[in-house]
Amino acid sequence: MEWGYESAAVRRHRVGGERREGPEAAPPPEREAPAQEPLVDACGGRGGARTRKSSPGGSGGASRGAGTGLSEARAALGLALYLLALRTLVQLSLQQLVLRGATGHRGEFDARQARDYLEHITSIGPRTTGSPENEILTVHYLLEQIKLIEVQSNSLHKISVDVQRPTGSFSIDFLGGFTSYYDNITNVVVKLEPRDGAQHAILANCHFDSVANSPGASDDAVSCSVMLEVLRVLSTSSEALHHAIVFLFNGAEENVLQASHGFITQHPWASLIRAFINLEAAGVGGKELVFQTGPENPWLVQAYVSAAKHPFASVVAQEVFQSGIIPSDTDFRIYRDFGNIPGIDLAFIENGYIYHTKYDTADRILTDSIQRAGDNILAVLKYLATSDILASSSKYQHGNMVFFDVLGLFVIAYPSRIGSIINYMVVMAVVLYLGKKLLQPKHNTDNYTKDFLCGLGITLISWFTSLVTVLIIAVFISLIGQSLSWYNHFYVSVCLYGSAAVAKIIFIHTLAKRFYYMNASDQYLGEVFFDISLFVHCAFLLSLTYQGLCSAFISAVWVAFPLLTKLCVHKDFKLHGAQGKFIACYLLGMFIPYLYALYLIWAVFEMFTPILGRSGSEIPPDVVLASILAGCTMILSSYFINFIYLAKSTKKTMLTLTLMCTITFLLVCSGTFFPYSSNPANPKPKRVFLQHMTRTFHDVEGNVVKRDSGIWINGFDYTGMSHITPHIPEINDSIRAHCEENAPLCGFPWYLPVHFLIRKNWYLPAPEVSPRNPAHFRLISKEQTPWDSTKFTFEATGPSHMSFYVRAHKGSSLSQWSLGNGTPVTSKGGDYFVFYSHGLQASAWQFWIEVQVSEEHPEGMVTVAIAAHYLSGDDKRSSQLDALKERFPDWTFPSAWVCTYNLFVF
């Protein structure tokens, strides 16, 4: 195929088209006259072989209005309607939670019963570890329901119940790294097995505790309710199980995964576990997404594929989550890292705006969401408990799986090695397709090669400048204090950043069409830029496959289907140009890649948009969202770039997009779009943490050198207190907290080591707090070891949650301690952070640290501090805290508690 000239058929078509256009069209002889003048192109090449376009007055744009040029209005409207139709189809798919309602028949999951469990658990209120609500009331309710289930169970099955109270310690690299210690926390464990017992088991895990001040309906009471109903259904079934199912209702997941660690490292039933299913939440209701599997146990994915009634799974979510860019973790990590057990991690992801807030109530979770989760969990557990694979699962541990659902209807899954073969075959098909054009005789391919390479450069420049443009807008919006304007109105971000990105891409290509490609035919350019998009996606496919990422299947879809489409429509396009039949066939061929792309894009924004409202004060959310939108625009525009060259003009489209972006920009700058909402039907609150604390600093002699009290205020998003100050004037920049440079973690009582994410704090002076259960910390002993280090032994008593901080002085270092695996783990910034919690009636916490000293300092060897957090009971409140909390506007969620902080130097 020769790309330097138009075919005779195309020339005849263009001439005929011009004649039909009327007397204003260019004369046919002039159109067909071969170009004699060499064209000097922008890339330094000569374009003499390209078909030239003549035009009155030398204007290449004027003649483009004749012939086969697409109508701009029709092209723009058609593409917009096409994408809108696909987005509607995706939305309909997401709203279809179950294919049939619950029947309530024996042997089937009944969402109504599960909802009853859910409402009873959430009626108890917030359930923080160590509180009576968590340790007594919820445990009592669970045991009561399990007893009723046991009474109704079939004689084929045996139910055993155990209440575990583990104590232990471990280190984890989550949130920059820290160590966790727990004492006497609670697990309710139920084993359902055949009457004669079983040697192997599958674990189902949920947690019934919640974060402070949240009823925790979705996170994670609904999962525990689902597990209770699954236990009831399986125990009354007349079908015998081959293996046991262990249901773990753990009571300290929100304490950074402590209860699951206590179970998998200490419970006698843990040795039976061969695989697990973890039920979690990152949102409220909707579909539960399988976002982690394995590691390297493809049989588990196959089990889900075979058994799940309403599948919703993606290896893309798995690789995104495991990359660490989402600041969250689940019990999956504990079972994988400390139990070496493979599993499946599921989570509700819809409406993350109210996750971990007071709005996470049972009434917000649709019964159909409960039904679909129950149907899936019941089916998968039954499948695994009757499977022959579970007993010898270690034999099936080989490689990863590529898996993804198709609009929630079914799951496609295959081994990653098969995926690699498919991907390389697709790459080879592209190599053959492009090679045929690039390796033809030199005089035929000179123009094509140069135009392809320059077109590739133009495309990359358009994408780069598009990204730079939206980032400039995002940075400006952030600097003027209008961040998160889209948080309550998501389509504001589309109109602002999306329209800017699209307009910039069209603008760059229009310039190229007008000034560089002015003498090339529309059809020729359409071919070239289609090939460029194909090449770019193929390069991504090759790169992702080489890196071993299972997500490469997306690029394979974005290469294979467009290539097949191109081969199918090529003949019609060559003969008739971009007519209606070509456009219809082209868009139909792009249906699958674009539909799936929009499906994934929805999931990305469903997860990331709420997270940007709680990602700390250091990450500009507009910059992140603008970057994501620019990336999505690049992907979605890739195979539509050729329409820019096929269309007669792009002026109206660019003008419309520019106007949309400008109007939105001005409205955002004027503060028209308020980020938060207290709408009862769809709240999107601003999260604020209030800690009424008293701090006491001691010197190396034990004397008090500083003592102060106040309410420490942290806003969990980039806007800080700018929206709060008009309502509470005393919370302004004049009370910004300053860092105590000589104290670990700046001398503040961090509940978790998120100090590197939240550097903007406010400290409002207030009276001292006097908890009825004050924390006590003392040095029990200080001794010199035979290996020339100093061993400090401490004892601490206090509320259920405490944080311990350590900073070694210059010339000193921590060599050992009695926590974790014995090796001290630093947090981000170089200090040491220990998270401590206990259940009811815990003994005093005793531990030791060893300090190695290379040079003596009069200021001491080490600084330690302990913060006591009162998250439940009467001690969590103070009159000043309550009064301040009441003054916060209704579009905020202020989570408040009392704490104390004591610092010592040794």
C-alpha cells in the first residue's frame, strides 16, 4: 500500500465531491495536478511526495471545506453522544446490584435477616476497642445470635465457638512504618465443620469494632451481619461440607489490624486455615469489589469466577491498591505476611465520602447490596468448603491471574503467562501491520515515515501540553484557596480540567493540520494518526507486559479491537472517505475498549475522589485530580485524534470547550462551588479531628520545664481551616501550632503516624483536662548490658489507646527492644512510633528498649513521650470540647476526644 499518493479512486471521489459542492469548489484539474515543489516540513524533511492541496489564495484551510471533510458539528456531537451513551450503559450496569431479589427460601441467603443483625449491631453505637460497647455489648450480641444459629443447625454439622483474648506485638510498614502492641483484645471465632471434624479450613473474616464516633455500619458491621447469615444458611443446610469454615469476628481491626494478627499467630485453629476471604469497606454500600487476591494462587480466582453469582472483580484494582498509592490497608496483609495464607479481599467502594463518619449508618446500605454480598460470599465459601483443591492448595500456587468482570455479568480469568503470550501476539500483529507500511520501497515510504514520526511527536506534545495546562490551572486554584470546589460537584472538575485538556489537545493538532500538514489529504492524515495511536497503545502494552503487570490486558484490548476495526473499515474508508458508514463501523468497533475504559474510569473516580477529601494537608487534591483527568482524556482521545484531521474545522469545538473551561474557572475562583454538603440524602462532610489535651514536658533531671493545655485541631484535607474560620473566628492562622523541634513527632499526641501527611495544625488554648483514669508512665530500671548498651525498662498504664514515641539523641541509636520482632522500626522522619491498645482489664504494659551510645551528651541519650487517648466513656469529653464541637457547621464531621501527653528525657 503506497501512502505517498492518494489512490486514483480517492482522487476521483474527491473531484466528484468538489463538483457536487458547486462553483465555489476548486477546479478538478487543479486538484489532480501533481505537486512539483518540494515541501520543507517542520521536522526537517521534504514533503514532495505527499498529495498537495491547492486553495485559492494559497490557504490550505479553505479547500478543506470541500470534498470528504466531516461536518464539525456532527462529528463533535456524535462523539459526545457516543461517550454519553457508553457512560449511561456503565451507570445502568453499576446500579444493577442483583439479578433477582431474595426469596427467603431455605438454603438461600436472606438479606432481611442480615439487615436485622446489622441494625442491632449499629444500634449499640460506636464500638472502639476497649470500650464496653465493643468488648461486652457487641460480643454478647454475637454470641447470643451464634447460639440461636447453633440450636437450629443440621445434625450433619458441628459448631464450635471460642472467645479469644490475645496479646502480642508486630511491626508494619504501613503509614511510613511503626510498631503495634495489643493486650487482651477480643476475637469471636466460630468453626463450622462436618460432624466428624476436618483437617483443613477456609477462613471468613470481618471486624465488628469501629473507629471513634462512627456507627461503622459499612465498616464493617454489614460484613459481620452477612457472615452471621451465611453461617446460619450453611449450618442448616442438608449438604455436608468436606472442610471446615472458620468465621472470625475480630474486635480490633481499626487498631491497625491487631485482632487478625492475634488470631493467625496464636489461635489453635489458625493451623487449619488454607485460604481466607476478607470482607472490608472503603465506602458505603453498592457493589463489593474483589480488589486483592493471592498472592500467586490462581485457584482462588477460579473459585470466585466459578461460584460468585454477581461478580465484580478487577486485577487493575489489585495492582493499584498494592502499589501503595491508596493510604489504606486491610487484614489481608496480616494473613498474607504473618500467616503465609492466600486469600480474597473484598470491599464496598461506593460513596466513600461518608466512610468513617457519623453518617455511616445502616439505613444507607441498600438491601440489594447486602443480598449481592451474601449471595457471593455464601456461594464462594460453599464452593471452597466442598472443593478438593483446598486440602492440597500449596500444589496450585503458581503465578498470577489476569481477571476482570464484564459489566458485572461474568468474569474473564486466565493465567498471567497466557496473558503475556496473548499480549505479545497482539504486539506482533501491530508490528506486521505497521511494518508493511514502513518497510516498503524507500520512495513510497519516505513521507509516511516522516509524517508518522512527526505526528507521534505532535501527539506527545499535545498530551504533555494538555497535562501542563491543567496542572497550571490546578496550582492556581490551589494557591487562591479554592481547592476541592469539585468535591460536592464532581462534574465541575470535568468542565474545568477535562474541557481544558481536550481543548489543548485539539488546539495543538489543529495547528499541526493548519501549518504543517496543510498539503496532505484528510484521509492520509486520518490513516497516519490512527496508526500513531495504535503504536502508542502498543508501546504501553509492551512495557506493561515486560514489567509483568496483569493490568496489561487493558492495553491489549486497546490495541486488538481498534486494529481489527481498522482492517474491517479500511477498504470503505479508502474508497469513500469518512462517510456515515465508516463512522458507524468505526465507533462500533471501538465499543468494547471505550466501554471498558469508562467502566474502569468510574471505579477510579469512585475510589479516589472521596480519598482526596481525607488525604492530608500536604497533597494538593486539585493537582492529583487534574492529573488523573488529563490521563483519562489522553486515553479517551487517542483514537479520536484522527477525527480532528478528517473534520472540516475545529474552531467551534475549541471555542465551546474554551468557553466552558473559562466560565467554570471564573465560577470556581469566585467561590461559587462550596466543597462540602450536609444534605441528609447525600452528605459530603469536611473531616476535622479535635483533641483536648494537656502536655507536660520534663527535662533530664525529671523537672517539669513546660506544661500547657489546649484543643489541638487537624483538618484532614488541603483547605485546612479556611472554611471554618468564618464560623469560628478564633480558629485562624494566629493559633497555628508550631513544631517542638526537640520532641519526637513535633511534641503532639498523634494517634497514628500521619504527621508527614498533615503539617498544618491549630492549637487553641483551653483549660487542663483531668481524666478519671489518668495515664501513668515510669522508668522501672536502667541497666548497663555486657555489650555496652543501656537498657531502659518502662511501665505504662492508662486508657485503651496510647501512643509511645521515641527519639534517639545525636550519638545514640536504638539497637533492640521488646516490641515487634525485636528490631526497632523507625517511622517516617526518623522517630519511633508504637501504637498500643488493650481490651478490658488489661495488666500494666511493661517493655524495654536498648540504647547504644557512641558519645555521651549531657542532654541525655533518648527522649520518650507517651500520649493517652480517651476514645470512649465519660473521659473522652470535656465541656470546652463539647462547646467547640457544637459551633462547627453542619457540613463538617468533627471527631473529638480528650488526650494527655507526657515527655521525658533519659
